[in-house]
Amino acid sequence: MKKIFIVLIFIILAQPLMASAYFYRSGSDDTSYKQGSGKNQYGQSKTGYGYNIEPLAAYGYVIGEEKPITGNISSLSKSNVVINWETKYIGRSIIEYGLDNSLSDQSSLIYWQQGNQNYSLQNLQCGKLYSYRVSTYDVAGNKNVGDTKQFQTLACQTNILQDAVFDIETSNGVLELTPETSGRTTKRLDYNYQATVGLPEGALPSHGSFSVVESGSTQPYGPSISTGQFSLYEKPITLTVREAITNNNLEYLVKPATIELKYASTRMSNYDADSLRLAYYDEDSRKWEAVPTIINTGTNTIIADITRLGDYRLLASTEGWIPSEIKNDKVYKEYGSDRVYYVTDGIKHYMSDLSVLHSWNIKVGSAETSSALYRMPLGAEQKYRDGSILKVGAATYYFVQDGGKRLIMNKEVFDDLGFMDSWAYPVSMEDIASYADLDVIMNATTKPNNVLIKYKNSNKVYLIEDGKKRWIKSEMAFNENNFRWDRIISVPAWDIYPNGLDVE
């Protein structure tokens, strides 16, 4: 009888498990997704990251007699929510959800877990009521349905500048801050034209003075008429940070600041409200580059998160200029050229190759050619993700860090760091000409930032940042940060790093 059960279990598990890696890890009762080795459901030897199904065979035809217990939601935002639930038996789970009383959408199947679990629903509509329920399937395939519950995503327009609490408040456009203090300042620039900027704790690397002012001249000029974008105000606004000790001006903030600009409604009388974007002037390209912008036409305000300091303008286009056929989160090739752009948040970002998105673990399919792409607002270049390895020619390697490139001294250092040649993206020097040259990596004594490591005989994965290791506490945190399971380096126990903050 026992042999019959085992054969039947193999038949049941064979179909849903074909697309993923599953192992029988000897002596383990842990079903979680982690590194292991053993034999899969077909008796083939496998090594790598996968789920352990050894306990499933031992359970046999144990029917889950209790429906899943759905707990409270967490991490609710305008577009995401985390669903929490608990099961008393090993099984697969799925979340059914939809607007109002509908349950028309489904999450991915969550395989073979027991106890407390969670899953993040993403790309939801803001300010909407959703219904949801958790259903589970036990080893025998029996479905158990949880209670239907509801949640409402946060309103589409939220003003964190009004809701947050800051250490220092001023109304003259100037803040004196240290890395340990936060601040908010407001500056009236013109009639119905006002800027409010909030800087979080840690935004400044050292003691310094932040200021927001209207520029004394119209320089740099707004975009040319050929771009179809027009500046709402003649003069740009300038954001600066001057360090107290060195008296130097910074180019970037350490952490993003939030800026709100209130504009006069009469300034938008000739423009399409949805085309409004905040843009900064890039000195190198001599172009205005847009940043993701939240528009509230009811209050005549825009909100954006920024790290770059310098000159900013509000830009808008006439009705019908922005092409409706260009969609977000897609790749387009410019008609008549080889230039490729990634479109997100209504802004196009040039990238040297499709492999740039691969480094971010973003899947968008092939590129479409468009003759209307020139009418889209231009944003910053989409660069290879920090932590990527680039290869020029036969054996010249670069490591991407802070948007720049660090030459790896030689192949010996490359190998000692634990890198693999298959991880490197082939590029030309022209492709990475815009990447600033940073310090050379001379040896493998310390892993550079954004490298993933794990210690042998441990399942914990860490992110290296500023010489510290940050434990990535869950599979969900790993996936939400678009980390790569195939980019984890195993290190010996003597490769010691102090603990940093956990990645949750």
C-alpha cells in the first residue's frame, strides 16, 4: 500500500512541478526555497536553488482539513499590498482578488509551504476597493478556500511633505542640516508659484546648508521648440547643498528629497495637464531630463523625488503632442536610427543595449520601432544596475557602482572576488562613456557594494553595502528588490563583515 501511495504522489506532483527546480533533500523537513541538492521527481540528480519536496512524500494523502486563516494585510500603499495567511498543512496557495466584489485576478502559485506565509500584490489601482481570498491545495490536490476579505489602496494623491514630521522647519528656502537631522523648507518664488522641499535624515553626507532659489537669469534656456516641451516659467529654480567644512557644492544627495511645486493654473491654459513634468538640466548632455512626476490638477501641484542638485524647470506640451500609442514599461527603437529607449512613467530613457534591463531583472520583450518616439519627454540614461559586471574586449572587466565604473585590476582579482565570466555583459567603451571612472578594484580583500554573498553551510543571503553585510530576510524581499538568484557568491566563514540593517 505504501508503494502505491508513493507512485501516486509522483504522478500528482509531476505536472505542476515541471517548470521549477524541486529536490528531495535528504534529512530535511524544510520546504522553503533555498540551495540544495538531491533528486527531482524524475529521479534525476539536481543541484541549485529550489524547493524541497521530501516532506511531501512522507505526508502521503494527508488531506488539509482546515481552510487557510487569512490575517491582516500589511505594507499597504497606492499600488501594493502584502497579504498574510496561515496554513496548518503543507500545500500550495493562490490569492484570488479583484476590484469591488470581483475575484477575477490571481497571483502566482505559491508552492509547498506551511505555517505563516505572505505574498505581495503589486500594480494595483490607487484609491480602489479590492476583494481577496486565499485558497490552498493540499498534497492530494484538495482545494480549501479561505474567507473573502477587502482592503482599499491608498488615495492616488498623497503628500508626504505634509504628513511627515521633520526635525527642522523653515520658510525661507534654506536648511542647515547634518546627516542625523531632517528638514523641510518652503520658498515662495512668484505669485502662486511656490517650492516645498523635504530632506530625510541621512540626505546629506556631512554638515551642510541646503537652499532652493529662483535662478537670477534664464540660463540655462528651456528645451527647443523641436522637442514640443515648453517651460512654464522663464527662470529655472536652483537647488544647492554647500558643505560646511570644505565649502564645496554637492552634485547629489545621499538619499532622495521630495519636492512639491505649486504653480499658477493660468500657466497651464495652453498645455495638456498630463504632460507636465519636472526636469533637471544635465550639464554633460546639455539637455533637460525629466523625472517621474505626480501631478495633482486639483491643487495645481506636482511632487517628485530627486537626488540630483542643480537647475530644475516645469515643462509641459500642447494637447495631443505626447503620442498615446507609446506605452509604459516597454522598449522602443527610434525610427531611422539604432537608438533604443525604455519607457516608464511616461518618460523615455536611452540605453545602450537590451541587456541593461536584464541587469535589473526587468522583462519587457522585444523592441518596437516608433516614428513618434521623439515626442516623448527625455529622462536620464537607463544604465546597468549597480553591481553589474561589464566586459570590454577579451579580458577587461568593470564593476558598476554608484552609476559609475570601477576597473577590476586583472583576471586574477576578478576570479578571487568570486565573479564568473558568464555574469559579464559585453560592451564597448562607447557604450559606457557616460559612466564616471571610479577607484580601481585592486584586490579581493573586501567585496564591493551590491554584491550578494552567502556563507557555506548557511542559507542566509546577504547584500554587501559600505563594507557591511545586510541580511535579506525573506524570499519576498529578495524578489521585490529584483535581486538575482544566480548571482550569489559563496564565501568561507573567515570572510567576515560587520552586520548592517536587514533588507526587509
